[in-house]
Amino acid sequence: MLYHLLYPLRDFIFAFNIFRYISFRAAMACLTAFLLSLVFGGPLIKKLKELKIGEKINKADSLKLDDLHRHKQSTPTMGGILILGAVIVSTLLWADITNRCIWIVLFSTLWLGLTGFADDYLKQVKKKAKGLAPGLKLASQVILGLILGIILIINSQHNVKLDIPFLKGASLDLDGLYILFVILVISGSSNAVNLTDGLDGLAIGIVVMVGIAFSVLSYVSGNINLSNYLLIPYIKGAGELTIFCAGIIGAGLGFLWFNCYPASVFMGDVGSLALGGAIGTVALLIKKEMLLIIVGGIFVLEALSVILQVGYFKLTKKRIFRIAPLHHHFQFLNWPENKVIVRFWIIAGMLALFSLVTLKIR
């Protein structure tokens, strides 16, 4: 919005020429989202407490896990509203709002945010322990994936070929399977972040690191000179996604101010589902779907731990891990919660850094 209001004035006031630079607008979006989270975080937490929207610990999944997390009882949840608000406002303020990519990623984020909100609302307000039925939650993700897949296919600038990391000029043509692949990316990424959101600051800290990596990837993908130099697909208009990713970074850091151990608020499904879907959508738009496996490696491991645990137990009646998702397994090995969180952050940071290194490994 500010881009359209102030950049045209560059002919009269040269200083406004700075709005042409994505790097400047991304930095400002990050700062805006961070300040919005800090300013409105306290009042939102207070309001959630008044409404008695708090975490329920007795989930009957594991008595030991309940004991480990007893101190989290009644901690306000649904704080993801703060993250989404800060991301959306900062993006609309600093991005080129005529850009197709911006509206697609905002649509995806809002769609899954509303899905997560419905789940949290049923749990917290209507007191339905299971929240939104798993089938309905999955159906929402599938429908979104179907819509995005159709949008991307009919867009003349988008192709259904997957860029293969590490290999020069290598790609995989999915052809008729592309929509199914989009559904898999959206549902997989949103659920993976949701599964990781189990310890104070764990998920949002990793989301920030993934956001940093994807802000760089979006910038180079939308810059024809850099993309040609690095031998990666050039995506017209993808550079504006740098601003959206910067908004996630700023909002995430602002939320982490309140969510770090010991947490004063949790993001809930309204935050985790939306952020996971946003990451997946950005990966699709900039043709870095395969690289998402590396960038979000912790999310992948968390999801795989659940899949393997459930599948192995059904076959053998035995468990691979003490408990799933993976972060709880390490708690059961007597790792302090803050140690699990920081070590997972370190691994996530290294994976994000390595994902950027792959740009030169061709």
C-alpha cells in the first residue's frame, strides 16, 4: 500500500525512490510485524486470560507427558491470531499489492488460519476436546491444495516441473499429477508445523529460520540476473514474496518474545496450520518444493516420527520412539525442555543455512 502511495512521488521527492527496493521494503515489513507483535501481544494475552482460553493438559495421551507439562495448564492459547495479524498488515503495507504471488500466499494463509481458528474455537469456547473433526481439517487442506493447484496450472508463467536441487538444469515433469503434489505439499507442511508446536517457542523459532531462508530464496528467484547466475528458475514477481517472508520473521520474533520458555501464550492451530501452509505456498510459488524438505527438515522429522510410530505400532504393537512427535521423545529421555528447544533450533538453523548453500551446488 505504501509502495503505491509513496513510490509515485519519487519524481518530486527523490528520497521516495527507496521504495523501489525490495530489500528496503522487506526490512520495514519485518520491523513493522515485530513492533505490532510486541505492542499487541500483551493486550491479547490479557484478553485471552479474561476469556479463559487456555491450554488443557489432561489429554489422556500420556500420563508422563501430562506431568511434564503440568505447569502449562491454562496458559493462554490462540496467540496465532497475533502472528497472522502482524504478517498480513505488514505485507499489505509494504508489498506491491498488485502482485499475484502476494494475493495467493495471503489467501492460503487466511484459509488455513480460519481452519485453525475453527479448531481452536471448538476446543476452547465450545469445550469440544477433539475440536474440528480430523476429516474436516484434512478436507480443508485438500480443497485449498486443489484450488492452488488449479490456479498455478492455468497461470501461463507457472510450470508443473519440479526443480531438482544440486543438479544443473534437472527437473521432474509431474504433468497430470501436479495438483495431487500441491495438495501433498500444503497438507504436509501445515500438519508438520502443527505437530512441531508442542514446546515453548519450538515451532515459531524454527518458522523464523525457515522464513529467513525463504526470504533469500524468494529474492533470488524473482531477480532475473541472480536466478540466471545461480541456474535456478526465474519466477517473475516472486521477489515480492521476500516481503511476506520478512513479515513472518518479524511477527515470529515478536511472538517469540511472549512464547519463549516459559511461555506466556501458545499459538494454537490458528497459528501453526496457517504458518505451515504459508511456507508450503511460498515453496510452490518459487519452485523450491523439493528444497522445502531440507529447509524445513525439523518439521519433516517431526511428521515422520508420528507416521513411523503409528505405522510400526499397528504392525508390531511396539514403539520406535518413547513417544511421538520427536521432541517429546527427547523429553522422555530426560532432556530438559529448554535444551530440546535450543538444540532443535540449532539443527534448524544449520539446515536453513545448508539450503542456501545448495544454490551454488549445481
